Amino acid sequence: MKTLIKNHRTGLRRLLFGITLSISAVLTISSIRHPSPEMGAAEKPNIIFIYTDDQRYNTIHALGNGQIITPNLDSLAAAGTTFTHAYNMGAWHGAVCVASRTMLVTGFPVWKAQQQEKKLGTLMEKGGFWSQQLKKAGYETYMTGKWHVRADVNKLFDHVIHERPGMPNQTPKGYNRPLAVNDTAWQPWDEENGGFWKGGKHWSEVLADDAVGYIQEASRRESPFFMYLAFNAPHDPRQAPKKFVDMYPVEKIVLPDSYLDEYPFKDAMGCGADLRDEQLAPFPRTPYAVKKHIQEYYASITHLDEQIGRILQALRKSGKMENTYLFFTSDHGLSVGHHGLLGKQSMFDHSVRTPLIVAGPGIPKHEKRDQQVYLQDIMATTYELAAVPKPQHVFFNSLLPLIKNKNKTSQYTGIYGCYMDTQRMVRTDRYKLIYYPKINKTLLFDLRNDPGEKKDIAGSQQNKGLIRDLKNRLLAEQKMMGDTLLLKW
């Protein structure tokens, strides 16, 4: 077994080295391309957007997680620039992905996106969606994977291949597990459980098949393309072939530093036993149950990473790599045992913070940016790359100024967060304030000294002024976002 694991890791290192060299060899243009509006469509860069579901910011090996195996995402990070502090604002109901994706494809901030959700047909008629704007600029638009936005995707893209629902079906035996070490009633590789295996082939593999096929077709055309590739993984049911699960022996899994058997404010924040995501593991949490969920989470991500490698390989073979910008992110993070939580319905960084990688012509390689941004800034970035004037309704901003100048200040003075009417948050470079309105509870974390958000310092007398300032900042953010739950402190 040890020999098998050693050989596997050696093979992965070789793969990583080869992919890094291949990508780096073509990403050598000295400056980011800025096509003018008058430039012909064929001269504009291609854009590939890779979107995962429930992937936390620290689930990439190259970004500091020594437990996880992600050679292809490692190579993408090496070939481009990573934003280490990218966030989703939150959500108006338990399906956080709906809010995240609606904000991304429309440009509205969270509460304005909710207000517009039932009127997205009007925005569609005006051509205000992300894909519509790029189509106007001469792009052929392609989508496959998860959509989960209240708008007809077939009217928004030239090609829609496999439109997937919010999540694959979860079976009853996939909840409240495992109850003990010998609880093996549900296994990630068991195709009889359906879920990602529904249809006979894992959905992540189907998406990669779709993307590879389109890239091969697009390589024979001159027109630029925009690809929206939305994986359902690593959302539960976290299923992957057995060989990927075997890469992560449970006894080798390390519990999160913030592991708790039970979060004391889970009910007040809307994350109690009645929330679907939290029902996946037993209450109270146990170290073994959390390790099993982490094992399956990591296996799903490594399997996903292999599919991303297939997409990158197809792009290299197509001859289109040198004129293609690649964006990688997820719709939000996931707790998987942090703070005693399983889901993404919290204001902790493990739930609101995502990976965000940009690679392409002129993008600095092997670099990181630590300015606070929103993941939805990707939309505005593609507009700048494609010489599309940013529509007036779009709240988010291009990342290119920060990519060009690592010392440039973020356009956001703070990061705003929310969940229904049960949580509000504001985050600065150093401090985070979380408020639970239902119980009038304020939490304060010093992120510089406590990045895991384990020590609440709100009760310290010396922080009273800081809390007052952060509350005022939160109120200002609420007004900007259209948040009608104006808090009365």
C-alpha cells in the first residue's frame, strides 16, 4: 500500500511538472491584452470560466494545503495570479449557490439580486446578462454544468449541453453518517446511490468530455469563445471513484483547528438540525464522522482536478492557449467540520471565502494578491479584457488593476456578508465582526492573530471603539447592498 501511494504521488509530481512547463511556455506575453471596441472579434481573447461548487479557499495543494492532491490546479496557480482573499457576499436562503450565481451572471449585489430574481426576464430582454454582453462583442458562448439561476439558460448561451440541477440527488442513507467506524452503508464509489453517477458516468467526467469536445470544435474557427464550465463537485453527495477515496486514509486526515462537537450559536444563526446541509453528519459531531466527510470532500476535489487537467490539455492541443484567459473559482466555501458546522451558511471564512485564479496572456505567473475582492469581480474583468463597457447596473469591479499593480488598494473598503435575517458580517483586512440579530450577539475576531476565527474578542473593554466603528461600517455596507434589515444596535 505504501509503495502504491508513493508511486501515485511520484506520478502526480511528474504530471504537475509537465503541465506547469506546458502552460508557462505559452503564457509569456509581456502585457495584458486590451482590445479596443473597434477591434475585430477574431482578435479578441478567448475566455474560459471554470466554476466549482462548495470548494473552500484552502483546498488547493499549492495554496498551502499539504493534505490535498491537486496537480492541475497547482499548475494553473503557477501559471497565473491567485487572489487569496476572494469572497461571496452570502445568500437570502439556504441554497447559497443561487445567490452567488445570480450575482455572477447579472452583476447585481446580493439583496438587489434577490429583488431582481423574479424579474430576470427583463434583464434578459435588455441583454444585460454576462453571456449576452460577450455575445454582443462577437463571442460564441458555451455552457455546460450547473446553472441554478431563475432564467432560461438556453436563451443566454449559443450552446447549452448538460444543464444540471442545484445538486445531484442525495439518498436517505447519505444523511446522518457515519455513526461509527463500521458504518459503511453509503460509499462514495457506489454507483447504485445515483447522485453524480446518475446517467452512467460521473458528472465531473461528463463535463470534461463536453468541454474537450467544444474546444476541439472551436480550434477550427477564428471567432473568440466564452466557455462557462460549472462543475457540481465537490458538493454533496461527495462521490468519486474508489481510487481517489483511497488516496486519503481516514487515519491520515487532520481535523480543522476550529473543530467543535457543536457550535453554540448554530440555531440562532439558522444552521441547526433543520438545515439540510447540517443533517449530513450526526449531532453532536464526532472526530471520526468529520474525518470521513473531509476524506470524501478531498477525494471529490482530486477527481475534479483530474477533469480540469483534461480541459487544460485539450486547450494546449488546440493551439488556442496563447490567446485564452482562464478563470477558476467556486461559488462559496464549505465548513466540513470547522466550528462544528457542515454547510456553507455562515460568515466564517471557511464558508464565504473561495479560491480565485487568473491565468492568460500577460498575467503574472507564480504571484498572489491579498487584496479583498468578490469572486463576482470575474465578470467585470472579462468585460475589460473583451473591450465591453461595464453595464451601469454591474456592482462588481475588474481585477486587472490589482493584477497589474500588487500594491494597489482594493476598491472595497470592507467585505460585506449576510445570510437570510440571521447573520450579518463586515470584514476588513484585519478584523471581522459577525452579528446574530436573533439573539443580539456580536462576535469580533482579530484575523491577523487568529486567522481560524477561534477566539471571540468582542467582550474586551478595549475593543468597544473598534466594534462601534465596524458596526457603522456594516450599516453603510447594508445601505449600499439594498439590505432592508437595518440593524438597531
